[in-house]
Amino acid sequence: METWLTSLITKTPQEGYELAIKMARMGVKYTQPSAEVRDKLRPAYAESADSLTAASQVIAVNFQTVAAANNYWR
């Protein structure tokens, strides 16, 4: 796999949040490398409140990590 995460440093909180989302998406991609399987599973979790809440929690934890790495953009 190619190197896609070269730094946690971002210019703005918005960029940091977008990085947190990318980190979550890449985590799923690493966990399930088959795009075909991910596509087949997507309808099930796309309409599941529990799955969407879990995804939001992963993004929130990733954003905490990115924010701390950026000294909370101070």
C-alpha cells in the first residue's frame, strides 16, 4: 500500500477534521481490503443508527488525536 499519512499536522481545525475522516475511512479499507465486500456491506450500515454512531465515534477519537498533534491549533 502507498504511504498516505505523512503527518498529523494540519493548518486548520477543518483540515484536521477532514484528516480524521480520512483516517477512519482508511481504517475500514485496511480492515476489509476488498472493495467488492465493502460495497456489498455498505447498504446494511448506511441505514443503521448504531453503525453510524460508531463511525462518528471513531472520527471523534481520530480528531482528538489530530487536534492534540496540532496543539489544538494555538
